[in-house]
Amino acid sequence: MREFNYRKNNNAGAYVFDVDTADERGNRLFFRLIKEENTWQLTSKLPMPEWITDNRELLITELEEGVLNN
């Protein structure tokens, strides 16, 4: 179980969210979720671990549910 922090980035576009979490050593990992033409993209300056890329759809689902409920 991990905690993911989502922040809407209004300066970067309508559907841009900056996300951060920690790995098992406590190092912070930062990436961005961008929705363009009904498709979400995960982008990062650094390679993302598989446990993030493998759970991309779950992260997007949680983000969309949070947006609808807030």
C-alpha cells in the first residue's frame, strides 16, 4: 500500500496533474498525468519503476474518482 499525492497543475493545462509518492527507501518519485483527447499519459523526467507503470490504470481511476467527488 502506497500513498500518492495528486496536485492539479492549472498552469500546465486543464487536465494536468503532478503526482508524487515514495519508494521503499523513502526517495520521492515525481511524475505527471496528462489527459489529451480522452487518453491519459504518464510522463516523467526519470524512468519510473514497474510498480508505477504496471498500475497506471489504477492511478488514473483513483484520480478520476477523486476529481468527481471533490
